[in-house]
Amino acid sequence: MKILNGLRLRWKLSLLIAFMMSTMGLITISVIDHRMEEALLEALTEKAASIAGNLAIDSVDPILVDNRILLHQLMLNVYSNESDISYIFIANPDNSILCHTFNNGFPSDLQSISHPGAGAKSLHQRFETEEGIVHDISIPILKGKAGYLHLGVNASRQDEKIAAMNRDLIQLAFMGALLGFLVAFLAGRMMGKPLSALADAVKLTGRGEISPALPVTGDDEIGILTDKFNRMSADLQTYLEERDEAETALKQSESLYRSLVENIDFGITYIDSDHTIIMANNGQGRMFGRDPESFIGKKCFNEFEKREHTCPHCPGATSMITGKPAQVEAEGIRKDGSRFSVLIRSFPVKDPDGKVTGFIEVVEDITERLQLEKEISKARQMESIGVLAGGIAHDFNNLLTAVFGNIELAKLFLKDPEAARERLVDAEGACAQAKNLTGQLLTFSKGGSPIREKTALADFLRETCLAFPFGAGIEFNLETPDSIREVMTDRQQLERVVTNILENSCEAMPSGGSITVAAANVSVAPASSLPLSPGNYVEIKFTDNGPGISPEIIGKIFDPYFTTKDMGSDKGTGLGLSICHSIIAKHKGHIRAGNHPAGGAEFTIYLPADESAKEAGTDAARKKQTGTSGKAPSDSLRILVLEDESVVIETLTRMLEHLGYEAEFAMEGEAAVRLCREATDSGTPFDLGIMDLAIQDGMGGLEAFRKILSFAPDFKAVVSSGYTDDPVMADYAAYGFKETLPKPFSIGKLEETIRKIR
């Protein structure tokens, strides 16, 4: 090796080419020798197998007739015509020799030769003898039932052919190596000088110095190489300068990034596509009470949430599917087992081809924030409850004061019936206000289930708004095109909403102003900011030019008993807008309050459109009948009353007696059914029933009514209850009742109800 190091390039090149030519020659000889040996052997064995197969077929008949002379003659004919065949013999199934071609007897070393196994068509065996390597081809005769034919071929002749060919190839390889050496020596002399100069320049560049430009001596490869080297040197100098600048900027950027990632309060992790954690920052470690290095190489769902499989809410999986950021709120588990709330934001990571290879998760501990939000929400709820309780106490105390005071005065005026009557009328009025207040509270809370019917909104708004007493100084505009979609609404409840909003606007403009009500068809998309399901809606806008809504109260405007006015029967209860909110919510719609850009307040209502509507129609107005005659009707009625409150029974008895009706009372549903059955069987059925829904510790009015209908299908009944939010009260006709009688009720309302269905 030291000798080669001291040689010049042309000698090295010459020796290298000579060595390569020699090596290639030897490799070629070796490959050809191996391939030739394989080819000759394959041809020899194929030929032997073909001969053996044909001979095995020809041997079947002599073997079956036990004609050994003919069998031996067949074998000798083949043996004498093929010089490569060393022997042929046939062995019986019991391994005894039936016939062979050996002159000096059958060799003992072939006695134990193997035969083809069951189902095998042939068997090739190789073994050495005194005459050389022999390949034995064995063929079963009649699947081995008639014996096995063995044919041996000697490979010595093919070895002689291969040896002769190898000698010729070696001579040819030697001549090629010598010629290559001479050509390389001459070429080396021509290339040596410019290459030496190029080598010196490369050494100089290798030491970090930029070589001066080398002279280009020609247009050949060496000249091109020299020119390329000169350009490379110039580019290298530019690259080194830019690299130094980039390395400096990269170090600064990496330092800034590392400082930002490691010191931020958020946890940051890089996770690959199979949810294995690649990187985790110090914030992630602090959040989970662990060394961030302990996360590396582990599954995120196991480390952060102690799961065995991917988290069902995993935002990273969503980001990898959609290729977009995602976020979710979840729970993390610290090293000590304690749980805390987190907001997880995930961002997909893509390779240069745009394929998603993983995701980055930014984890924020939101435990304190959620706790604070809960406390704020609880405080607001308590504030609303406090306002609600105070308002209820205020209104009921006022009403009870009027009731008690008037009753006391009536007692003092018993000797003066007219004065006593006036006091009782005032007490009755206070009770009516109390009833109205409870109705509003039920509508606000959970009651007042709407009885929806198809409503032509344009006609409804026109009728309701034009009937509203706006008062002096108020200019009203109604914009309702005929193309407005129909809606399914409870007309009475929606009328209350419209009236409450109009009253609110009028009270905000005591000196006058303008109010506009406009309706339009709108569609809500899935990505809409409105808290509504996608679909078609009708939008109703109430706009006035009053002072508008101040920012301090806009968030409380739908709270119960919140009002900017003085509380009292003559000023308002503070339930108007909260009732509007409750009614619209029960209609699966939405109401919001704000200020119009041009000034004034603006209330917007969204109601689901009736998709089945084809033509707009006008609904018949509901008619109300009030008053009492105080006189008995022309004919008496037998009325069955189901009621479990003694005080109500006593009062109702006097009312019905005053109206001239005959009544029977049952305090349990079972008793009412029994009385009705007895009356029906006796031929004197009841004309009417008044059924209380809620019966303590027994069958209620609905169940009793259904049992009565089973044997008296024409039985007419009125449903009555103090629970006006009950669905039976809201949709009494669907349950078979003729009318509803909400408690408390007056004698006039009782008479009116009975007259409707008698």
C-alpha cells in the first residue's frame, strides 16, 4: 500500500485498470464456469430423466410378464447408445434387484440407494464413485408397484469440456489486462499535468481556503472539470458567507423559539400520526406534574388521560382527518391522580407533499377559569332568584293586603250590603290580579305549553298591531309582505309577546316617537351564530326611535322582575320581556334585544317556518264571553264533580246551587267512576262532569274520565286544575275534554264554561 501511495497517477491508473481487467476476467470466468456447469448438468440430468422415463414405460410389459431377457435387452440398448450412462438397474418394491447392466455384478454400495417416495414422480441423487461423480435418476414403475428404475450418468465428460473452455478464457483475460494497462499508462500521461494542478487547488480548498481560478487548457472533460471547479469555488465562497449569516440568524431564532416554548404557561406537544409523543415542553410537564422527557415515545392518550385507546374526543385525530385546527375541552390526569380541566387546541403537521404526518397540541389549564365562570353563573342565578323572590313577595303582599283589607272592611259593613259588596268586589279584583301573576310566572318558568296551529303571520301581525292602543304621539309602521311564510304558533301566547314588546316601546317614548314592525323570510345556515337549528325561519323586527337600551342592562333585559320602572300594579311587574323570552323559546325560536344603528331599541324574533304550508290563510279570531247573570238557567243539569279539597267542594257547591244546578261530588277517581256507572245504569246519567286532574293518593281526573268513556262514550267533561302548565290543560281537546276550567275561577267563568257545552 505504501508503494502505491508513492506512485504517480498514470501508474496508479494503469495498474488499477489492469487489476480491474484481470479481476473482471476472473469473475467472468468464474461466472461462466458456474453457469456452464449448471447448464451442462441440467441438460445431462434432463436427458437422463427423459431416457429413464421412456425406459420405465417400455419396461412395464416385460416386468408384468416376467420376461427378464427382453427387459435386459431394452436396458443394454439404451446403455450402449449413450456414452454418458454409467449403469441402469431395476429394483423390485422389496429393494431386491430385478435386472442391471453391471458386468461384474451389482455393486454393494448401491444396495441401500433410495427410491422415490409415495406420490413422487422421480428422485435425483448425487454420489461419488471410483469413476467420478455419478447422478442417479430414479423413476417409479406403475407408481412403485412394479418397482423402480435407476439410471446413473457420469459427469466427467462435462468437466473436461469446462476445463478446456476455462483455459481459453484465462488467456483472453490476460491479453485484455495487458492492453488496458498500456492504454491507461498513455492516458495518464496526458491527464497528469492539469489534474495535478486541480488536485493542488482541491487541497487548498479542503483546508478552508478558496483557490485562485485555474487556467482552462481545453474543451475536453478536464477543461470542463477545471471550469466547473472555478465556478464551484466562487459559489462556495458565496455559500460560506451566506451560511455564516444564516447560522447566526438560526441560532438566534432557535434560542427565541426555545425560550418561548419552554417558558410559556401552555403545554405544547408534538405527536405523530399513531399518537406517539415526539416532543413535550416544560409547560406540559408542569401541568401534569412530571418531567417532560418522560412523555417522549409514549402514547398521548395513555399519558394524559390514562386510556388504553385513542380518546373519543381527540382533537388531534380530527385535525389529521380534516387538515384543519380543532379544539375540545377535556380532563387531564396528573401524576398524583388528581384531575383538572383543559382546553386542547390541535394543529395538523404536514410534510412538503402536503401529507399530514402528525399534529401539535396546545393545552391550556382552564380549571380556574371554569370555576370562575361557575361562580359568576351561580352569582347571576342567585341575583335573578333574589330579584324574582323579591318581586313575587312584593306583588303578592300588595295583593294580599288588598284581599285581607277588603274582607275586613266587608265584615264591618255587613249591616250595609252595598258597602260590603263593594269591598268584596275589590277583593275579587285583587284575587284576579294574583291569578294573572301566577299565570305569568308559569309562562316564564316551565308552564304555558303552546297549543300550536298554522298561522298566517302577515294577517296575525296586522290584526294584533292595529288593535293595539298606541296612544297619542306614536307613529306606527307595519311592513309585512304577502310572501311571508306561515308559522305554527299559539296565537294567544304570540299575541302576548307582540303586545309586551309594543308596550315596552311605547313606555320608552312618553313624548311620542315611531315604531316599526317588519317581517321577512330568512334562512339559518349551519355555521350561523344564531342558536337555532339550520332551516327556514320568519324574522320579525320591532324597531323604535326611543333612547335605546343601555349597555349596563342589555344583558339583564330578559331576567324575571328586572325593570327600569317602579314596581307596582300601575307600573308593571317586570315579567313582560322574560315571558316573551320563555314563549319564543317554547316555540323553538329565538329573541334578542339590541340597539338599531340609526338609534332606538330593536327586538328581533325568529320563528320556525311551517314547511308544509302552501297557501296563507287567516285564522278565525277567538271569541270571549264574560259576565254572569246570577239567575238559574231554564232547565237544570246534573253535574258530577271530582274534587279532593274540602274548601273547594264547599265553595263550588254554593256556586252551582246559586246557578241552579244539581251536583254530586266525589273525592276520589274510583268514586267518580262508580257514581257515573250507577247513574248510567239507572237511566239518569249525568249531563256534565267537572274533573280535577290532581287527586292526592288516588286516581286522577284524566284516568277516571277515560274509564267513564269506556261505558258512557257520550259523557261530556270539563278538565279543571290549578296546574295550568299541565299538558292536558294546554291541549284539553286532544284528551277528549270539551272545555278547560283553570283554578282559581269565578262564578261567571263557571257559568260561561257550562253554557258552552250544555
